[in-house]
Amino acid sequence: MSFIEAKNLVHEYFRRDEDDNVVDVLTAVDNVDLHVEAGQFISILGHNGSGKSTLAKHLNVLLTPSSGSLFIDGKDASDEKNTLKIRQNAGMVFQNPDNQIIASVVEEDVAFGPENIGVPTDEIWERVEKSLKAVGMWDYREHSPNKLSGGQKQRVAIAGVMAMEPKCIVLDEPTAMLDPDGRKEVLDAVHELNKKKGVTIILITHYMEEVVGSDYVFVMDKGSVVMQGTPREIFSDVETLKAHRLDVPQITELAYELKKSGVDLPDGILTRQELLEALRYLDEN
Amino acid sequence: MLRDITLGQYYPADSLLHKLDPRVKLFGTMIYIISLFLFDNLWGILWITLSLVAVIRMSKVPFSFMIRGLRSIVILLLVAGVFNLFLTPGEKLASFWILTITKEGVKNATLMTIRMVYLIIGTSIMTLTTTPNQLTDGLEKSLHGLTKLNVPVHEIAMMMSIALRFIPILIEETDKIMKAQMARGADFESGNIFQKAKNMVPLLVPLFVSAFRRAYDLAQAMEARCYHGGEGRTKMKPLQYVSRDRNAYLLILAFFVIVIVLKVVF
């Protein structure tokens, strides 16, 4: 069985009036099938309100499915007994770096997760050191989180999740509140964790550029998965993406426009390097 | 402007007092306060002053930091002193107009002033040498027994430490909201104190809303990291007594015994 297996997953938000009668039902996640193998780097794309954050919260059992089934690492997410075990195996990083740091010293914050799951003191210190080094924040271990930049705070948050030694990390728009430098810092750290430690990554984002390096992409709109495939497959289909109110990375857009006006380029160019090579190839022939 | 507020008054230094377990310091402060209200003769004052001076020297914190706390209670001290001086009945020393100074009055006023000044200095030594987090930890551990009486000790300690972490963030936010409103013509500076307070109301509403939102986010982040109360929780920096803490306990007890002896004998 794969690491994450969702079948016909549905989540409905109910709006109730004063007498607790349901007045409105909003289906945030609508019949989603998700299939993620261990060690993959997965991106989930979608604009605001597409249901991607609601889906992400299911993977950490902050929400449970209204119907359908969800298995994470072979454990049923609907069964309350599994909640803590799943949270330990699938850590979560949120959007606002300030609102997820609990302690007033960096190293103590990273220790918060292991403390909760009852790791012995000596091992907590080992884990804190390992995870802070993995995201390059070891030198800041005694600092107050209030004095760090957004990117640094977010890396501390990632270290806090790493210290619980999860098999998978779900990042819910981790870069939405960061400047370009911070965004790069965080993404580099995440890619490194995926490559070096084999952690499964699920990156929720609406920045097209961040999706390029992933193994597989799901595109969501109005609660359903509307496209899925490798980044190259996804970005080859510029029209469908635009129909779902999503943009493509600048370079892909440029290649697409060039192609439309008659330049003979292949579909799904993702990086500047690829475009250069394709143009050079054209030039030579 | 708002960012200048510092919370707690920890003074970092490398001294024996800084290294002591916070529980020892809490216990010591308690014994010290009890002693302050036990003594009533010159020998008692001398002994306590001597011990206080020794502790101050040991803490390596400049004396000026300790008397800083006194400034805020100067008026209280004066009022208490004056009332004690004039309103204690007893053997008449001097009198003018309707005021009478008695022998007991002088004694009471002196004792009262010394007690209050020593109380402030003594407790500031504790807050100056202990970080707020250590203090919370120490309280949690010392009061752990109350859990049996259904007092949520762990939860209170957790709330205190989270509050400490969020104070600077909320101050920054207040600053931001203030600037945003000032940019649209709000006036926080002019008027008397009541008008100023009234002008602050539009500041509080957005601040509260955002504080609740933060609390919700934080609760979710804590749950996502497997927080499920104090049960089965381990600590990265557990409080553990070492030999110096045991010695400190003995010293504190010795100090207390001498206070009692001095009270009984003289």
C-alpha cells in the first residue's frame, strides 16, 4: 500500500443557524483520490478557495473526512486511536511563521514536538541538534524567534517538525508570507530534506515556480483534483491551467507564446536552461 | 515607542544565584518573606540585613537594578510610614496640633518601612536572576502536587509561557495598527487621559480579533505537533537538583532557624 491513499475523500463545512439547523453546506473537498508513494515530492496547486488547505489538514488529522476513506502509512485517519500516531508520521508546517512557534527560544521550540511524544531528554537534545543542522539554523539555537527573519522562522518550524522524525511533511503554503529570499531559503531546505533524508514532501502552494522541482503535481479547483501529472505534463497544457485561473511559470509562458506565434518549440519547457537549449537547437538546424 | 517595554527584568550574569534551580529560589524567597514578618527586634534586622547583603553580593547584579523597583512604591511607603508614625496609640514622645508621635509609632513606622523595602529588594533578586521561563518551569514543578486537587498546573504554566512569547508580537501588532490608523487621521496623542483612553478603543477591537485568530492558528500548530496536555510529556531541559541546590536548601533552613532563635531569645 502506498504512503497516502485517499479514496473519494469528501469534506463538507456546515453553516448552522442559532438552532443548530444546517443552513448551508460547503463542499471544500469533493471526491478526491490521492495516491502518494513514500519518498516522493508532491505539489498540490490551486488558487485561493480551491480546497487545497482543507485537504492538507486531513493529512494531519486536524480534520477528518465527511465521507470517503483516507489511509496514511496504512492507518485509518477516521479512527481516533490513530490520530497521534499519524500526526507523528505526517508533520505539518503552516503559513504564518509567527503563529506556529510556541517557545521563546529556538531550540526549545524545536524540542516541543519530541517533548509531546515523550522522547527521553538525551534523545531530545540529539534530535534538536540534528534537525536544526538539517535546515541550517544550528547557529541560532539560543536566539529568540522574534528576532529571526520570516524565512528563518519558517526553517525553525520545519526543524520543529523534523525533530519528531516524521516520514512525511505537509507544508501548507509555507512561503506565502515570505519575501523572495526567504522563499528560496525554505524551498531549498525542503528539497534537501527530500533528497538527503528521503522524507516524503507534500507542498501546498499557489506559486507555479515552486512546483517545477517536484515529482508529481495535483491541481485543485473547487474542491476537486482537475489535473495531475509530472510538472512537465501539467505545464504543457497551458490552456487548461488558465481555465482554472492558474498561471504558468514565466519561462513556460514565454515558450508557449513563442510557440503560438510560430516558433517550433517543444511543449512544457520549465526552466530557462531548457528554453535556451531548445532555441539553440532550432538555431543549429 | 511601545517596543521599549521589557517584560520581566532578567539581568544576565554568571553567578551562583543564576545557576540555582528556580524551585530553590522560590522556596528561599518564600522563607525570606515569612522571616521579614517574623522579626521584631534589632538583632533580627541585623541578621536579615547581613544575609541580604551577602545574597546581593553573590548575585553579581548591580545594586541600582534592585532599588529600581522601589521607585514605584515610594508614595505607598510614605503613606504607610506617616500613618504608622502618627496613628499608633501608646507612650507619647512629641505632639503638635492634632498629631501625636508615640514611641510605638516610631517603632512601627521603622519596621514597616524596612519590611517593605527589603521585600521589594528580596523579590527583585529572584526575578533579576531567573528568566521568566525558568520561573514558569519552577512554579509548574513546585505546584505539581496541586494537580491532585484538579488544579490545571501544567496548563497554567503552558499558558504563561505562551503569553510571554506572544507579548512582543502583540506589541508589534499594536504598533502596526496604530500607525495604520494614524495614517488615516486617528489621533492618539492629544487630549487628556480620558480622551486618550477613549481613542484607544478602536485599537483594541482589531487587536482582539487578531489575537483570537493567532490563538486559533497556534492551537492548531500545537495539535499538529502532537500536543495533548501534560500527560506523558518529557522535557528537553528538566529541572534537576544538583549538590549546590541541596546546599542552598540547607543554608535557607539555617537562615530561618536563626531568625526564629533570634525572635525567641530576645
